[in-house]
Amino acid sequence: MSADLESISEATSGAIGALVSTTILYPLDTCKAKYQAEVQAHGLRKYRNLSDVLVEAISKGKILSLYQGLGTKNLQSFIAQFVYFYGYSYFKRLYLERSGSKSIGTTANLLIAAAAGACTAITTQPLDTASSRMQTSAFGKSKSLWITLTEGSWSEAFDGLGISLLLTSNPAIQYTVFDQLKQRLLKDKEKTTEKGTSPVVLSAFSAFVLGALSKSIATVLTYPAIRCKVMIQAADDDDDKKAQPKSSKTISSVICSIWKKEGFLGFFKGLHAQILKTVLSSALLLMIKEKISATTWVLILSLRRILLLRQRKLKSA
């Protein structure tokens, strides 16, 4: 029971961290998504730099449109992080119990993280697709979540699921690197800490740095798939439907389109924006998670104790 509560505690603190980081960085995320979704044609493109998206929003008086789809994105982020952290913590505990090992190796950690990521992708794909369409819609023309999900077929709500499953390697790499670096850092701290004192934990700064480093590595390795996924899920505005019908947005067609119009470097267009956003988001998420995990654990244990006391009173009555 305590092990399950520990998994819930990890999941809750991770989900809260995702909610806060997503809200803070959402305007940057919107600019990044619109920049990534555009494919250069005949040397012409609407956005030459990431800042051009921001300039467009300001010039059109649509600055608040940088937050279009925020509610959906927050819902998706909260559910995704809860499912991921719960699955990751649960699978890790299950592996240790079955194997009898005291620690998890790199290979096992990658497989556990990938399994948790696959569960997350399947569970939250419709919300992920909807939030991407909202973000990449023309400023001021974003539709509601219900309309976005129901205007197409059910299968369209799962656009990009194949790449999402492929991208489970991203958090797998990220959290494996983070956990390995964290364990080494804590071991070094334990050697210099007197026995009997309070448990050794990461400082906010250390968690931020490790989170940024681990996410940078994962982002660079998986970026071509990330850009393809954004293009597949991007909204089809009226001007774009003539140029590229919805039906043509398959993995192979997107890859061919990038290769023909932008060349090899096109697969890395917006990499700097992706790193800036995801590194800051991941670092904030992990920093917040590390700082509130202890409090979350105490609250869950207190709630469990209260429920047990009530059950005893009802039985005695």
C-alpha cells in the first residue's frame, strides 16, 4: 500500500510541476509551434525567426492569442505527467521487487521509461493533437476543445500517435540521464554528510541544472521526429488547405516535404527554440517536483491516516 502511495506522490508532484511550467512558458511554446509548423517553399517563408511570430501577434493586436489552447495544454500536461510519473515509479518498483536488485541499470531504466512513455502517449494523444491544432491556428481563430476534437474523424484525433510512441525515447533518455546524474550527486553528498541527519535531497539549483542538461541531450537526439510530429498535427487554416490537404499529412509525406523544400537542415529547423522551451520547461518541472515531492508525500500519508480513522469509527459504530 505504501509503495502505491509513493507512486501516487511521485505522479502528483510531477503533474503539478508540469502544470506550473507549462503555464509560465506557454507563449514561447506557441511561438515555437507555429515556427516549426511552417515549411519553406521556393525560398519564401512567413517566419524567418522565432521572434517573427511574436511580432505578428503584437502587430495584429492578438497578444492574448499566444495563450490559445492553454487550458487544453494544461489538461494534457497534467494528465500526461501524472500517468508518466506514476507509470515510471510503478514499473521501477516492480522491477526492483521482481529482480531483487538494489539499483536499476541504464538499459533497464530506458525500458521502464519507454514503457511509461508509451502508456502516456496512448492516453493523452487526442488532447496533444487538439492543443497542437489550437496553437498553430491563425491568431484569434482557435476553436474550442470540443469542436477541435469532433470536427474530424476519431482517427484524426490520434494524428501523430506513431511519432509520439517513437518519441517515448525522449523522456526515456531525459529521465534516465537525470536519475543517473542525481544518484551520483546524492552519493557524493552522502559521503560528506553526517549519519543520523536529515535525508539528503537535491537543491533547487542542482535539480534545475540536471533537468536542463538531461533534456538538452534528449532533445537534440530526437528533434527531427519532434518537428515532423508538429507538422502532422498542425491546424489546416483556409489558406493552407489548398497547398497541403489534411490527407497528405502522413509521416512519409512530411519527411519528403521537408527534404525537398528545406533539405537536411530543415529537419532541425527551430531546434534552438525547442531546446530553449523544453529545457526551461523540463528544468522547472523537475525543480518544482523535487521541492514539493516531500510535502505531497506528507499530505497523502495524512489523508490516508484520516481515511483509516474514519473507517475504524464507522466499523466501531
